[in-house]
Amino acid sequence: MGSLLPIVERPMAAANAAAASFAALEAKLDYLDAADIDLVRRAYRFADTAHLGQMRHSGEPYITHPIAVAAQVAEWKLDAHALMAALLHDAMEDCGVTKADLVEQFGAPVAELVDGLTKLDKLQFSTREEGQAESFRKMLLAMARDVRVILVKLADRLHNMRTMGDMPRPKWGRISTETLDIYAPIAHRLGLNETYRELQDLAFRHLQPWRYSVLAKAVHKARQRRRDLIQKVQHDVTAALADAGLNAHIVGREKTLYSIYRKMDEKHLSFAQVNDLYGVRVILPNIISCYTALGMLHQLYKPVPGRFKDYIAIPKVNGYQSLHTTLVGPASVNIEFQIR
Ligand code: MN
């Protein structure tokens, strides 16, 4: 192999990487019709050309980022216009593409979405004060008007947080703080629970890497130790609900490191004192069986007083509905149940 070979090969490799990840995006578009997929492909080609020669901090071609953002948007099953905006979201900012260009190429609705995203990008949040964070979130939501703009923005933030390790370290703090104060709460408001949890954990990890890793190790150890216990609880709950003739789907859920950390911090607890690391989610076919299941569970294990909440009768502001209760399981370990 000659020493020139890698240099010659690099642009090819870059093109292949981008094309490969677009193929991965395309595989997620089966909920769209052929005409829509074609529009998305056109937006991809346009963005690919616009970002040509740009690289991310990781050294990957820049286009891999808009593709990843669009892939997240496809997970949420948004429409073709939102996917196109995801692919084009950094094109105005970074590539000298104008709004008029986008109107001409893709029509006004897509251009509006991209323009909205570009404007949001110019806002930077810089204070940790809670009242400020609230008004900033409101401003952001008002500016966006179209909820698709917020969703693409959340997908953008999620990918940036996932790849934060490639960014210069001095930038971690500001971006993570902003994620924690602004974007995670917005994801929560929109009912995107997985995104909310992931954004919080990624922000925590980059804000306090040392605490994060110590806590991650402690939680991992505790969970290993308690594996049999969790299996026993799942088994007992499954049996009790089946006895009552309920067709329940039962899944164990893990609390995020960030929520454990918050609890320790706010209530001044040591890790050993945080004893509800475990959660179980019980999913039932209708509302009445949720209440029946609640009754069965309160017979099986003792409920912790003051921890029952009926979000079915009184939904959360984001529309979330579920019964919450904390029970004292075997070995006096607290287990949080969500019944829905
Ligand atoms: Mn971006």
C-alpha cells in the first residue's frame, strides 16, 4: 500500500459513509408513500451538496448529522415536510442557502420550518435561574408556533448530546445546562418521555462526568445484587394479576441516573438511602382493569403512604395518564409501580 492511498480514499469513504446512513434513514420511511419518500430524497441530495466538504468535530462528513436528526424525526413518524426540514435544518445557517432558495426548491411550508429552526438556533440560554428558564421555554415555544419545529429541534439536540464526546470540552457545560433547563423540560411537556430521560442523563454525564461514573457503577452493582429480587417481584405480580383474570403486560423499568442523583442531592441522601431504584410498569387493556390491578397490588405488597397518585382521573398537563404507587417489596425494597 502506498502512503498516498489513504488521502485519495478519504473522499470516497466519506461519500460512502453518508450514503450508507441515508440508506438507514430510508429504511425507516416505510410509513410514507412513494411521492413523499421522493421529496425526502430530494431534500437529502440538496443538503448533501450544501454541506459538501464540511466536517463534524468527529471528522465525519457533516451530512451525517442532518441524516441522524431526520432518522429521529422518522422514529416519531412525522410527515415528509418535517423530515425535509430535519435534513435541511443547518443549511441556511452554515451554507449560505437563503430562504428564497428553499421556497423555490421545496415550497414555502418547508422553507418556513427551516427558517423557524434557524431562528431558534440563534437563541442561547445562559442563566441557571429557574424563572428565566421558564420564560425562555415559553419564548421558544411561542417562536416556534409549529410544533414540528420544536420536534426537529429536540431531535437536533438529542443527536448533538449523543455525540458531545466529540465536541471540545469547554463547550460541554453550557450546552448541557441548556439541555437540562430548556430542552429536557420541553420534551417532557410534549410527552416524549424517552427523549426527556435520555437528554437528562446525557446532560448530567457531561456536566458532572466524575459523579456520573461513580453513580453509574454504584447503580450497576446494586442492580446486579438485586436481580433475583426484581425477578421475584415480576413473577409474583404476573401471577397475582393472572389469578385476577387480568391480561397484563409487565415490564421492569430503571430509574435514570439523573433522577437518582437529583433525589440524593435534593433530599441530602446517601446512595444507600435511596431505596427505590426499581420500577415496574403494568399495562392493561382498559381503565377499569387498571384500578383492579391497583387493588391486587396493594393486597400483594404494602403501599408506602402518601405515594399513590391517580393520573388517570387527573391527567398531568401533558396529557399523561397512569396510576402511580410505591410498594414495599420483598427485603423491604421500595418499588415504584406505574399502572396504565
Ligand atoms: Mn444541527
